[in-house]
Amino acid sequence: GAVVSQHPSWVICKSGTSVKIECRSLDFQATTMFWYRQFPKQSLMLMATSNEGSKATYEQGVEKDKFLINHASLTLSTLTVTSAHPEDSSFYICSARDNLSGNTEAFFGQGTRLTVV
Amino acid sequence: AQSVTQLGSHVSVSEGALVLLRCNYSSSVPPYLFWYVQYPNQGLQLLLKYTTGATLVKGINGFEAEFKKSETSFHLTKPSAHMSDAAEYFCAVSNGGGSNYKLTFGKGTLLTVNP
């Protein structure tokens, strides 16, 4: 199956700094990628839909100025957590579908564990 | 609008026993249904999916699920549990299969397998 790669897999940062997480589709093109947040022992909550070449669509309650999303190419979307605080500590996961094959399956990255100290 | 309810946040079975993880969905259009597995600190891996056609769907690792429209259910089963099946399982629904259709996840069911 198609591969989605996230980097880094884990990161520790100081409160007030910004952290960038990358999501790449390695062997397919994705005009749309999705960013999720997962708290311990909870489900995945969709944060935003990343659209190549246009603005991301954020879910209700998600601060777009805090969670900056850039989808500059068909294989790369980035999520930047700005001015991170301890409450932003979480597991962030991206996913993408292969829009050319029409495959209904969403492929997920391996996730990024963010810890803000 | 769509939603997923997974009954039982934690299911414990003995090795070799039947695994049954329950999922009920709500969707205003014919749903696409998925089961994913997540191991600790990892992303999600697709076990199986239902889009159209045969309602009994077979997936990887011996898992299968049956789409029952009348019951709005998509329960996941495996005849004989293995220790390696211990993980978190998520049921998800999508209201379409295009690249921009969103997945809505259930809260997950943690499966533990006892020796």
C-alpha cells in the first residue's frame, strides 16, 4: 500500500517555541491531507483538512493561527504548532488519500509525539 | 452528519478465543466503513473496509466484519485471538470515497489478549 511518512516521530520543545511537523506521501500524490490530534487513550480528532495550493479548512474550535498548515506540493503538508504550551502536548497524526487511484483508503503517518515542557 | 459508536472501551479475551468488537454508525448517506488498528505510539493501519457490494468483508490478520444496514452495525470479528492482536481498534465512517471525504472515528476499543 501507499506510504505516508511523518517527521519527526517525537519532539520535545520549550514552552513558547514553535514546532513544525511534516507529512509526506512517498509514492502517491495527495491534493488533500488531514491532520488529527489524539489525546492519551482517546480517539482521533480531526483538526483540519489540508488542501494543496489553498488554505486549510479547520474544524470548529481549532485555532488556525496557532496550528498553521501549509500544503505547498502534492506530496507534502506541514503543521506548525506556534507558541507551544504544555496543553498542546499530544500525538499528532496525518493521513492522505491517493486522489489519482481513486482508492477509498486513507493512509496514515506513524504520528508525532509532541511534548511541550 | 455521521457518527460512530464503539461499545466497550476495553475488551479482554483469552488467546484462542473469539474476538468481537462492536461498532454502530450513523450516516445520512450510504456509508463507507473502516476498521483500523493502532499499536502504541504508532499511526493507524487499515484492517478492512466496506464500500459497496458484499457485506461480509475480510481483512488482514484473519479479521472480518459484516455490514448490516438494518442494524447500522459493522462489528469486527476474529475466530481465534493471538497475542499479537493486542492493540487499540478504531471503527470509522466516511460519507464518500473521494480524496477529500472526512473520516469520523469512534472512541476506540482496547483489546487485551490473555495467555
